[in-house]
Amino acid sequence: MDDHELLARRFEEHRSRLRAVGYRMLGSLAEADDAVQEAWLRLSRTDTSGVENLGGWLTTVTGRICLDMLRSRTSRREDPLDVRVPDPVIGDLRGSDPEQEALITDSVGLAMLVVLDTLAPAERLAFVLHDMFAVPFDEIAPIVDRAPAATRQLASRARRRVQDAGPAPDRDVARQRKVVEAFVAASRGGDFEALVALLDPDITLRVDGGVLARNLSKVVRGAKSVAGQALLYRRFAPLARLVLVNGTVGTLTAPEGAARSVMSFTVADGKVVRIDILADPERLALLDLSALDA
């Protein structure tokens, strides 16, 4: 085995972690893969003989790449309607495969990723690397061109934004499933009052239709308004199946195996406090549904 093959093998040992860093930073599976590939290219062009912790080195390099990608995205303003639902990770209710679990550990649901999208790029980097991957502030500081103390403040501001975003979601999958099943049943039956009873009064619904279905993109607030939206699309409810969406119970509508929508539910205290729907045909076509049972 030559040096290049040995380096490639060592890189593969860290790929899952690096992809998880990219996913948390970018909320896009394709962009996360691009960031990981760029990290490999930089590694292959760099003399790392003096690097004692290759995993740490790769993590910070991937973070820097993602920071540049975020800044570029911000400058381009890719989302003119300001409604974006990150790429979901779909799994079977009976459990996900190890690669999926590596992506969504630390309860990185779609709701969390939506909140992360509201942070400034440097804040997101400081929070993700420190709070989710335990990277010390003195290693993050050079990436954001700040002193360690100022970098700590970036992460602290981001942490407050995350904590203030809403009530802590229920982590019990069985309780989540009960609420989501009731929501689907009420939608199928056209039961407006049952829907309202399942929803938190201050619920927020976000729908991302992307470029091809821009007319679907919207933000709706309030139990009655969200229940009304559910009834507008009740004809699709019989096609919805329960799945795991980033580790929590959600629904997938995929007639004949072609994904049409993914719904992520955030449940707290027995109520749905948030629904995030990806209805972007372009990104839905790229979803990996291989973890689902036949």
C-alpha cells in the first residue's frame, strides 16, 4: 500500500464525522458531500506529517470550507422567499442505518436546522463545532478570525437563539407517533376540530416548494390556520406513510416510489408545535429512500 492509499484509508475513517459536520453547517446533503470532497482534496495536497490529530485537523478544515460556502450562499441570497426547509434524512420507523444515525445524532431535527439557518455564518460555525463536535474555542478562533473569548461569545449567542426558538421537543418516539398518527387520521377524515386540538395555539408551519413549486412556499402560524391548510390537501393524506425524519416521526408521500413531500413534526407536551414540509421537486428527487422497507 503506497502513501496515497494509506492517506485515503485514514480519510475514510473520518468521512462520516466530516459529513455530519457539513450537514449541520449547511443543511444540505449534496453540499455536505461537496465539502467533504473538498476536504479530501486539501488533505491530498497538504503535508500532514506534523499533524498529530488528523481527525481534528479534518474537522476544522471542513468547518472552514463550510463557512466559506455559507458566506457565499448569503451573498447570493439563493432563497428570495426566505422559506427554506433543509434536506431531510429519511429512515424506517424500525430504525436507521449507521450512516444515517451518524448524520442525525445529537437530535439534529429539521426544526433545529431551520434555526441554525437563521444564524450568521460565524455564529453557526462556532456553535456547531463547539457544542456538537467538542472542538475547543482556541481551534475555532482562527477560522473566524476572532480571539477565543470572542469566539466563545459567538457560540453563546447562537446557543441562546437555539434555546429561545421554541419548547424542547418530546424525544419519545412512541409519544410522537401517537400524535402524528392522530394528525394524519384527522386530516384524512377532514376533522377540523380534531386537528386544532392536536396543534399548539402558536404552531408554525413552513413549506418549501423550491424554485419549481414556488407557489407552495409559505409560512403559516396559528392552530386554526394550520388546520385549514391541512384540510386543503386532505386528498393527499391517504398516500402519506409514517417514517423517521431526522430521527423523529414524520410522514413521506411517495406514490409509486417518487417522493412528493416530506413532513417533519415537532411534538412537545402532546401537541404539534411545528411542522416543516419539503415540497421542492428538485430536492425530493434526490432523497435517499433506501433505508425504507420494501
